[in-house]
Amino acid sequence: MVRPGGVVPAGVYRYDAAGHDLSGFRSGDPGPALRSVLAQPEFAEVAPMAVVLVARLAVGVAKYPARHYRTVHVDAGIATQNVYLVATALGLGGCAVTGFDDAGLAAVLDLDEASFPVVVFPFGRLPAPGQG
């Protein structure tokens, strides 16, 4: 999700890992929609971008029902740690957010029934030393 004012046009984007492709599927400022689903809506107003990690249960849950549901959350935690590390290396600040309306965010992201949002990571550039 990208807010207006940056190099990337405002909108909601989906990353396709197989094709290593980022494609937009909703244009315009996603801030109001994100604000409406967050328990702490100020994250939608302060951060110029947000990454949402989404779990897909369709394949793994058929083979390992209960265990797969648990490991999805462990994997999301590992991925979130990597987002923190990369953001820090790029001079970006952010915060993992898990307080949101699941169904509302799934609707904003146009997710299918086998997918659900796990973590929202709003982030942006940190102020230069002495400026913030």
C-alpha cells in the first residue's frame, strides 16, 4: 500500500513471487481504507507505505491442518523480522502491527477465502540525525 507523494504512484499493489513482479490493482490513496481497519489508525496517517504479509492456507492446511495454521504464524514472525532488518538497513523506520479488522483488511486487499492478512508493517524514512 502506497500513499500519495512518493516516486511510486499511490495505490494497493500485490507482489507475485513466482514472476518477481509488483502489480497495482487499486489506484489512489489507500490511507483512508487502511485507517478504517487498524486498531491504531494513526499508523495509516504517518507512514507513507505499508507492507501487508498475507498467509495462504490452501496447500499446507490440506496436509497438516492444525500444525500448518501454527507454522504460518511462526513464518510470519520470521518474515517480519526480516522486514525490520531490511528497513533498518535502508534507513527506514517501521512497526509491525497486528491490531486490525481481519475481514476489513482482507476486503481492502481483495483476498480470496484461503488467504488472510497476518501483519501490517507501515514504514517510512527516518529523519536525519538532529532533525527529528
